[in-house]
Amino acid sequence: MAQLRIRYFAAAAEIAGVEEEVVTTSAATTGELKAELLSRFGGGMTRVLAGGSLLVDGVVRRDDSTPLGAAVDVLPAFSGG
């Protein structure tokens, strides 16, 4: 188990009910973290994760086998120019 800082942006923050939290997690990869977030927050988070991005220590990671760092940002898909 490890401590992980998660920051949620826009729709992700609305679904999570917070903009930032520190969690104790057994997740070791982005895929495992996604599964935990889906379990905690349900359908709304499914939509966010399907079209959005995870930043691990500030770097976009799309491979579910990416190891977690100290912080993860959950970003929904953004539109605009």
C-alpha cells in the first residue's frame, strides 16, 4: 500500500466531489488505479477515463501498465481551440 496524491480536473472533480485527495492504494499501475476509480465513482468516471488522460508526475500516460508515481492528475477530454 502506498500514498498517492490525485488531482481531479473539471468533470472529474465534479464526479469525485473533490479537486484533490491523498489516498492509500494498492494500485501499482495506471490500469489498476483506473479500476479503483471506476469502482469508487462509477459510470461518470467511466466516461471521463474513456476520453480523458492520466498524468503521472506531470507526464501523459496512456499505457495501462505504466507504474504510478507520487501524483496522478485525472483530466477529462477538453474541447476548444
